Amino acid sequence: MSTNTESVELVGDDVVGNVARAALFAALTGAFAYVSFPNPVSPVPVSLQVLGVFLAGIFLGPVWGGASIALYLVAGAAGVPVFAGGSAGLGSFVSYTAGYLWSYPLAAALVGAVVHGTSDLRDPGDVGLTRLVGGMVAGTVVIYALGTVGYAVVENGLVGAFAPSALARAFVVSALAFVPFEAVKIAAAVGVVRSDAAAAE
């Protein structure tokens, strides 16, 4: 008796490819985190992590972009030195930078949603500049909002964090102090997208 066996594809090629790309952008975000320097008006350092968040949302879309940055956070929590300046561990999630870290998957997902909409993923090179920048600005708002709250909680405790004076100070040192740097990262992300599109032609 002959037996006819067929290979069974347990995981689709699309899923495997998306997981690989998510891991790639998680690693890229971790590499960007090593580009870090002090902010003279804030105890929170400036790093290129957010550029990785932007690019994950732009190139992977809302679902896999958010998953990529969630994977990045899991790696850092597990002790892989992928946070700002090569830091790692669970302590980062209760430090002055905690709010930023928690915001990153949400921001990547929002960037992806604005850039790609609710339809299938677009070629980022075909996305208009207004939509591209608008997505990153929306993501930045999420990062600043959670970053401000996280800073206020760490500095003042949960009870005092939401006092107007506490939030105002936190907003200055964890949001306003970073606006010029975020503008540079947005410009860099646009440059990456446009150069990638030009290279593909």
C-alpha cells in the first residue's frame, strides 16, 4: 500500500514574514536607543528610539508595527540592553522614562493607522507627505501624553501626580523639552521613506 503524504503548512508565509519584519524593527529600535545623550533641561535623555517607533508604524502598519515595539519592550524587560543608553530590566518601567516606554507600542500602532488607514498596507513611498507627517505627529502626542503622566507619577507619586502644577512641570521637562529633537526624527523618517522609495524605482 502506498501512502501519499503532503506537507502541511502550519504557519503561513505572510505570518512568518511579518514576524521576521517585526523582529527586525524591534532590533532596529534597540540599536537606535544607543544613540543617546543628556537633555540639558530634562533628566530624561534624548535618544533615537522614537525614530524606530515611527518607522515600525510606517513600514509595518498598525498591527505589526505595534507588535514590533511590544516585542522590543519584552526584550528590554527580559534584560536585553535595548533601552536608552543600553539600559534594560523591569526597573525601566517604573523610572522617569516609564511613560515613554509604555506609549511606544500605542504610538507605533497609531502611526501605522494614520499612514495606512483601515485598508491593506500601502507602499509608504506612495503616501502623501501630509499624511506621513500627520501620523508621526499623532504618535508623538501619544508619547508625550504618557511620558508626561509617567514622569509626574514617578516624581510626585500617584496621588500628587495629577495636580496642575505637577503636570505642568512634567509637561515642560518631558514633552516641550523634546519638541526640537522630535522634529528632527520626523524629518529623518521622511527621508528614510523617500530614499527607500527612490531606491525601489
